[in-house]
Amino acid sequence: MKAKARAHTNIALVKYWGKADKALKLPLMSSISMTLDAFYTDTEFNHSQDLEQDAFYLNEIKQTRQQSQRVFNYINELRKKFNLDQNEHFEIRSYNHVPTSAGLASSASAFAALAASFAKSYDLNLDKTALSRLARLGSGSATRSIFGGFVEWQKGTNDETSFAKAIDENPDWDLHMLAVEVNTGQKKISSSIGMQWAQKSPFYQTWLNENQSEINALKKAIAKHDFTNLGEISEQSANEMHAVNLSANPGFTYFEPDTLELINLVHTLRQQGIECYYTIDAGPNVKILCTLRNSKEIISAIHNLLGNVKIVNASFGPGVQYLD
Ligand code: PMV
């Protein structure tokens, strides 16, 4: 039985940065993201008694046992969960349409596409809530990639109650995100480790206490299509995440010199009346929120500052889709 699914990646505007339960990937906070059209993963899942061994191909290249471990562990966990035949073998073929140089993590789209193709190939008949919970077991941010547009992951308190839902899957809104490549190398500190270390910051609990009011404020801004509010809340959430990293013990940061150059550029552009806001994840790359109208000018300002860096202009993407 074979099934193929496509999922787009997402970028959090109110960040998830800490686990309440490591195995179930239950978060300590709720988060809100924007699913992006420009980046996605297609995954075909096949299981059969005729296959001789489990295999995982990424962009047509067979991955080593070590490279496949996270994916294999995930599938084995799901097979146990649904009491499926453990003797059958499976073959996974994933194609990442996340430009390798865009500096965006692909685990959100990858695990969402994997969860959906797995469930379809076994005819599990799961709705999107159930799929979101399954995707969460692969990667926290994948929980949100089941839906398009603006998505909220409600933290919940257990496996049943921690899932994402759509806030607005098709926003009629001129909102763009420029993904600026600063450095595409492997990140120095994985998000799992970073999240653990961040909790050593004396400000971590204070940040958590603000989570629900930030979620409410961002949902209000989304409902009103209020770009200024949306941008300010998103930038603040990113700053808070990176501030708890810097103030952890020992402190650490994902920023590189060009990350700070871009932060300064966003401030300067705003002073000049070109409204834009930044958000930054577990790496040095910067994503800039803006309108399409302003994007040309912002892109040329970035090139003036940093030379020929790669910039991808993205907007809203859809939720998970099945392909034949
Ligand atoms: O679930 P992970 O390992 O992809 O971690 C995601 C962490 C951030 O991207 C920094 C924030 C987020 O909410 O996506």
C-alpha cells in the first residue's frame, strides 16, 4: 500500500521554545505560525511484505542507517501505537522543496508529510486533528504544518489535547515573508538542546507567564488584519526567545554578525517609513515580514547591505494535501 502527501513548512510568529514532555513533544507554551507557500516536502510512504528492508530516500538518495534513524524510530513508534504489522517493511521517498540554501528547517514539512502519507497508506482515516497529533510526535513544529495560513498549536496537557488548528487557512491579506540566508551550515545547537538550555534562564518563567496574552493579542491582530500589531508581537516573541537563550546559564545565541546587521536594517527601514518586522528561529537566518508592495525595496536594501545573499519571497501556503 502506497500513499503520497505534500506538506508546507511554517514559521512561528509566537514561538514554541520548550517541552513539557520530551517523548510526546508536549510544549510548555502555545504557538502561532504562518504556513509558507514557497517551501514544502513531498513524501511517498510504501509498506509491503515484499520489501526486504526498511529504506529512506531523500531527494532520490538512499540515506544511511544513521541518517534514517530518526525517521525509522518515528515509524516504528507509530506502528506500535496503531497495532500494525511490525514484520512488514516500509520504503519512504521524500523530496524536499526547501531550497537547500534558504536556511529554513525542513523538519516541520517533513514530519507533517510523513505522518499524512503513513496514515493514508494504512487507511487509518484520521482527521486533521489526529494527523496534527501524529506529526507532533515527529517534530514539534510539524504539528502546525497540517494546516495552511495562520495556525495555532494549543499546548494542551496530554497527547489527546495537544494539537494545532487553523485560525484562518486562506487569509485574504497581502502579507509576505522574506527568508534571508545568512548561513546554511548545520546549526551548532539543535532546537531540542537549545530549548532545554533556555529553561535555565531566570527570565524563562516570566516569558511563559506572558504566553497566553501574546497568543490572544496575535489572534486579535490576525482577525483585524492589523499588520503593525502582528509584526510587533512577532518581533517581540522572537526577541524574547533569543533573550532567554542569551540569559541562560551558560548563555548561548544563534545570532551571527549578519543576523544583527539585518535586525538593524529592519529598524532603519521602519524609521524610513518602510514597515517591516523580523523573526528568527534556531539559527542565524532572518525572516522579514512585509507587504508585497514594500518587498522589492527591502530586498534591494538587503543586497546593498550584505551583497549577493539568497532571499526567498514567500506568502501563505496550504495545509497538507494528498497526491496520487
Ligand atoms: O519542533 P522543532 O524542533 O522544529 O523546534 C521549533 C523551534 C522554533 O522553530 C525555534 C520555534 C517554532 O515554534 O517553530
